[in-house]
Amino acid sequence: MRVICIYRDNQDYSRSVFEWLENFRRQTGREIEVMNPDENVGFCEAYDVVEYPTILALGERGEVRASWRGRELPLMNEVLFYMI
């Protein structure tokens, strides 16, 4: 399973996303892939990502299993479920 966090640096929400990702890594020992939407426009269009930050959990064939959009970040256990 692939989990990706899509967000832009230097935005008003960037610090909270960075801190959430760091806490996730420390607490779970796992890393979430980070993606800049400006460098991956095709990916964002394919998955209809128009709000940042967005966290996507993708299945083996690239299907969306779960998504979280907006500034209210999910609980770490919710995301970790899709990484196990």
C-alpha cells in the first residue's frame, strides 16, 4: 500500500503538515511519501487532488482506498491502518 501526502511548502498550513509527518515517523517508524503538486500535475489531475494538504492511501493497482483532504489532518492510526 502506498500513502502519499500532497502539499505545498511555504503555505500557512505547511508547518502543521511537516510536524504531523515528523510525529508520524517518530511514533510509527514509517514514512509517508511527500509530493509537491506543482511538480506532479498529472498525478494530481488523475486523482482529482485540488485541495491541500491531501493524504491518499493507494492500493496495489493505484486505486484510492482512503483520502483525507484539507487542513484537519487525520489521526495517525487511521493512516497507519492502510500501511500495514
